[in-house]
Amino acid sequence: MEEIVNVFPNALRPLCRAGFGRGMETEEIRLRTGRPVMVLGSRGEYFWNQGEAKLQDAREGGYVWQESDMKETLSRMSRYSMYALEEELRHGFFTIQGGHRIGVAGRTVCEEGKVLSFRNISGLNIRVSRQKKGCARELLPWLVCGDGIFNTLLLSPPGVGKTTMLRDCIRLLSEGSSALPGRKVGVVDERSEIAASFLGVPQNDLGHRTDVLDNCPKAEGMRLLLRSMSPQVIAVDELGGREDFLAVEEALHCGCQIIGTMHARDAGELQEKIYLTDWLAKGFFGRFVFLALGKNGERGFSVYDGGMHRLC
């Protein structure tokens, strides 16, 4: 996780590195000006102890994030060009090398009800990206349909691991196995979280039959892949807007298979999404996979068929 450690001021790097110790499984680092730095992971929440360069359970005595820390860290994250991040910031986040997403809070500049930029950033949420090879191995057999896969949606609330699961599904589909020939996979990585590309080259292992469009809007990216790369499977993260759904339908009509993610807590919430009503009626998707966290932070899944009947 050196990509994260290196964006902090030199004096604070030992503290950040302590958050990635053995067994920590850090998922988020919360930086709020004037408040103690908070580290959240599978074992709970912790705070930086600067004197001993370690994490502690108590908030009292934790390192308080300073405005100067914020300015230097943002400069490092943006490679000293916040202007280059302006387009991403309109969505409330940006992505740094390694695929780590940085959520942003503060004062916004708006026009006609739309966010144009952030003028004063007072809070950052570093969401740690990890490649967990093999995490989708038990899921994949439920997705296989002949020599391909069912059109599939991976669903959960934020922070449960949809992107991590999608990333491993892509790798496994691309590499192939005795049960499923390797597929040509096209990935539209709008936020650079799936492949964690650096200068256009994926840093995560997505398999040797995978092509990636990095930092490309989902709808346009799906159409570009169909025209130029002849994918058998298209993978997209966080479907949401009307244009996304129209592009998915175009891909399905072209005979391409889709695997994507979407925010939804359960089957009831999924069926309330306006664009999905038609898809459910037409049976476009054959698998809906709901991810959930157990009491001890372990991730599990339940699989439904296209008629929303539970399979496992």
C-alpha cells in the first residue's frame, strides 16, 4: 500500500504504514481537518498515536489532522496539479495510483444545481483498493452458462466489496478454466478502480485476454469496445445513469455478455430501480448476486436467477 503511504507528509508516513500491519485489513482512512485521523477495517475503528507511531482504540490523544497536512497531502495526491482533478472532483471523488478512491467533502461550487468543483476541501476518505485473487472462485460456477456466462449484476450497499469481486470475476473469466474457456473481456474502468491503470497500463492482474478503457465514461466506453475490440464479455462498475442502461442494452443486442455492479441492498430495493423494471420483464439478466458482510467482517453472497428465485 505504498501508493497510499507516499501521499502523506514525510513525518506522518510511519503512522499511515502502521495502519497496514499484519491482520489489520484497513478499508478506509478518514482525514478530517481539526479531528483525529480515523482508520476503519475488518477489526473495527482505530486512531493514530503519533508518539508511538501505532494505532490505538481510543480517540483521545489521537493525531489531529491539520490544515497544512491536508494541503500537502492533496498536492501529492494530485501530483501538484489540482486542476487536473477538476473533472473527477465534480463527482465527489478521484482515484490515485493503485486504484484507491479518494472521497471528498467540503465547500462546493455549484451552477444550476450541479457541482462544478470544490473550493475548500475539509475531509478526505481514502478507500483502500485490494486485489484479492480467488475471492470469486466459489461464485463463478453459478455464473456459467454453456461456454459463456449469464448476464450478471453484482449488488450490495457501498463498501461491501462489489468492485473487488468484479475484479476477480474478470480475471477468472479472462484466464479460463477446465469448466469455462477463457473469454475476451472488455473493461470500462471509468474511475480507474478496477484495473488501477498507470499511464494506461493495468497494475492489477485482470487476465491475459482483457482489454481496458481507463478513465472513460461507461456508456461511451461500452460502445467503443463493441466497435473496436470484439469483446465476448463487457465488465462495468457501478451502473446507474440512463445512458449506462441504454449502452448495456446495445451490448446485449450485439450478443455480448455483461457483468456489472450496482448499488442495491436486497431484491426488494433492486426491483424499485426504474430502469431495471424493463430488464426484469424481458429477462435480460440471468444472475443477480447480492454481497453481504457477516458479523465478523467476512463476505458472503447469495445468487438469484433472472426470475428473482434464490439459487443459493
